[in-house]
Amino acid sequence: MRCKLLMIVFPMILLLGCKQEKSERKAIVKNVKITSPLLMSHVSVRTFPGFVKVADEINLGFKTAGQIHRVFVKEGDYVHEGDIIAELDKKDYRLQLEATQIQYNQLKEEVERLKELFNRKNIPANDYEKAVAGLSALGVKLQADRNTMEYTVLRSPVSGYIQSVHFAKSEMVNAGTTIVTLLDVSTVKIEMELPASLYMRQDDFIEYSCKTSLLKGEEIQLKMLGINQKSNSSQLYKMNFIPQTSQAILKPGMNVEVLIKIKENITHTLLSLPTETVFKEKDKTYVWVIKNNTVEKRKVEIGGIAPNGDLIFLSGVTEDDIVVKAGVHALQENDSIHIIDEPSKTNVGGLL
């Protein structure tokens, strides 16, 4: 009798245990993080590292030859526009100017006497005209000698820093020989290198800007100066920009991020989602879509990769869908879920 009772009770206990286990399994709620499909814009933004350089590096030299009398600057000095950089020995040029001045004064007096004689018709007009022409030619030479005297003083054409000094006192130099190299810091330019794949799309470029950590996210609008037509050994093409407005915050040597807005050839509406939202089953691609706090497996079609690295979806999702992006591989059809809130940007790590 006892055996029969055990045979009846034991299966009932097992049945109750199974039902309890199933109910507990159904009661399990899985934590997930979510996202929503983003409508792809017809304009994408690409970011590249850039470098701030001086817009002009000026090699300064005398406009006449001579022996250097004095150099007034050294490397690293800041000079203002009009400051004297160096001087040549002026003795020979001064003597030449004085000699020409004496000749000019003498001929000028002679022309005045000839003018009186011409007015009295005592000399031919041709003699007087030759004397006037000679005086004009000598006046031109006199002005040239004065200019040469001025050329013995080398002045800074702009404000900037002396990068290097190439000659010292008493050295002989020719006209145009570089005495110092000056960095014009009144304007700067930004250089970056463009991949060959985007070089072929330069006609689609719309707008340029840059940003630096010193401006806390603020962007400086740029104007493109040009793109080198020949790439380097890494198949990169150098691009140059200048700021469209005041660039006081940008100094030579700074690193910046250059942002290029590019027109995308999108003919119809496309959505994008992060790569971690998808999973594969039997060579088909799916995402988990949330409906009434449970998940539903949705087949999707991928059409490529967006400029930001997300996947482009051709079908299977809409803008209104809520898609699981973390916990994807732990889910099964109709699992109940609990959505984990993303930590605030001001509460990194969720410590507060």
C-alpha cells in the first residue's frame, strides 16, 4: 500500500517542480541597453588631425650688396613692423650719393644759365633741350643713389619672430641673400592630409572647420587654400586652410581637428544603427526590437557602413523602433527585459 502511495505522490512532486521551474524561468527579466535607428543625413562629417603653422615664412635680405655693419636681432626675438633688422656699411654708398649730388647741383645751375640764354634766343633750342634732358637723367641717378642708401638698412616688413639668423657682422653679402628668416604670426594656416578615397570626392566638399580642446567644442570656420595635386608615399594629399575670422586662439605648433562636411549621394531614406545591435542566425541578419517590455526578433537587410562606422539598414527597422544594443546574444524570443539607463555624461562611470 505504501509503495502504491509513493508511486502516485512522487510523479506529482516532479510535475509540480517542473511547473515551478518553468514559471521561474519565465519570470527571469534580462537587462539590456537600447538605441533607436537614426535617419541618415545627406551630409556627412569627416574628422582629420591637423597642424597649425605660420601662414608666411619670410626670408629677408638686402636689396643691394655690401658688408654687414651690424645685426640688431637674434633668434627668437619678436620684432614689430618697421623695426631695423640689420645694416650694411654705408661709407662707399654715401660717397657715391655725395658725388652724384654735386654733379646734379652743378648741372642744375648750368641749365638755369642756358635757360636765360635760350629765352634771349642766344643759343639754339636743341642745346637747351639736351641740357634739360641731361639734368633729368642725373636726377634719376640721384634718386637711385638715395634709394641705395635706404637699401643698406634692412627693416621688418611685418611683425613676427626671428626664426634664424644666417650672417654676422663684417660678412659680405650679395643683393637678395637671406640674412634672417622671419615668421609672420599675424596669420596662421592649418595643414592636414587627405586620403586618396576622399581626394577623388573633393567636388562634394561643402564646408570646412576646425576645433581644439582650448575652445571647448567651439568650431572655427576655415577657408580652403588648396589641395596638393601629388600625394606622398602614403597616398595622402596635403590640404591647406586659413581661418575665416580672427584666430587669436590658434598658435603655430598647435594640434587641431579638421572637420569636412561632405555631400552624400543618398536618393532615398536610410537608417543606421551601431554594429553591436545585429546578430546572425543561419546566414541571416537580425536585430531585437522591443515590444511591450519583451523582445521580438526582426530580420533586417544591411546596405553598407555609414561614415561614422554604424551599419546602414535598407529594410527591417523604422525610425520608431526601439532596438537592443547591449545584451543581444543573451536574449531569446519573447524574453522579458529591463532597460538599463545610460549614465549621464556628467556622471562618468555612474558613480553618483
